[in-house]
Amino acid sequence: MKKIGILFALAASLFIGAAVASPQATDSVVAGAVVTSVLFIGSLVVGKFAGMNRGIAMTCGAIAVGLNANCTTKPVANLEVDVYIMNRADIDLTTTSGNISGRLISAIAMKSGKYVYKYTGLKTSNSSLIQMAKGKYSNNWIHSLAGIIFDNTAETKENIIEQFAQGNFVAVVRNKWKGTDSDQEFEVLGWDVGLTADSQEKKSDDADTQGAWKQTLKTQDGEVETNAGYILWSTDQTTTLTALEALLLPASS
């Protein structure tokens, strides 16, 4: 801003000085030079700040579409029993495809030798939650996945419970609310920053779980997801599910 002020002063001095030095200078000529200088400086100011405004123009939070409630296709609560979980570090982000900016993933790609793992619950033992995270200057999102692990063997403790306690994951859940051709069935949680263990507990006298492990994976404290989650979808349910199941660890492994 200091440099701009100096330029304005020099420009004004040149205009007025030239007018005063002229042999034909009169009061009206000098006055005209002053007016011209003011207009010139004004145009520079407007141009400068217009340029600055163009540089930081933003449309955050501007809606551009409407939506009518669909009375014939009502929401359906809960998830299917199968949940697909992968280590976030195992995802090949360079070859994963879709309209990512449009919240649509058409195909997840895994790095060589890495797999997705399926966890099958019972009835409504799995549930997901997406919440807005209120911020001072911008709002973001928190994703979470709660589930029950119906096993307590030594192998499960070592290879599942304790690994979930330390890792960073991405999950795909299957909503019972399918949409058209299942275009809202497969929902991806934790894509941006991952899900980490928020709680794990095994309560022997829990009347609901009968002593099974209750677990919640959630966006880690201090981190946020940038959006309300992604949809995994390609063509229809069969195509999408087949591609997802192809990422599972082979049964012989």
C-alpha cells in the first residue's frame, strides 16, 4: 500500500507540475490539471482494488439447486450387516477413479498386495454417523462408524481389536436407503483423513451385546473431513458390489 501511495503522489505531481510550468498556464488550466490528477488517481485506486477483489473472489456456501421431498421414496433407516474396511495407507489414490470433487468414487484401487476386509455383523449391530463440525471460519465434517465384534478369541484380540486400536482406516458401509439403482447405497467414510479408534469396550454383563466387543471408529480429534462423505457407485448395485468384493483378501490367503 505504501508503494501505491508513492505512485499516486508522483503521478499527481507530474500532472500539476506540467500545468503550472506551462507558459499558457492560467487558473483554469491549473484547476483542470488538479481535476485530471484526481480522476487519474481514482481510476488507479479502483483498478487496483478491483484486481484485488478478483483475486480473492469466493462463492463458499452459495446454493444453486433446489430439492423436493419425495413422498413415494421415503428414507430407510439402518445399514446392511456387511461393512468393508481398509487401511487408509493401502489405498492407491493415484488410480482410484471417479468424480471426486462431486463426491462420487466409481472405483477404489488398492496398492499391490493390499486388500479390503469385510466385517459382517448381526441385524443393526453396525451404524454410521456423519456430523457437521462447527468452525470459527468454516465448517467441516466428522465421520464415525460404530460396530460390534462378536468374537473374543486370542486371534481376534491380537489381529482385530488391537489393530483397530492403533490404525487409520477408510470404511464403506451399505445403506438400506438405496436410492435409484443403489446410487446412494455404498457410502465411504474417512476418505480424507481416515477413521481411528475412538472407543473399544467389552462389558461382560452388557444385556445387549452379551459381552461382545463394542467399537467406534471416528475422525480423530483435531482433524476433520472436508465433506459429508463420498458415494461409491458405478452403473448399478451389481457392478458396484462386484468391484468392491474383488478387492477382498482372497479366501485362500
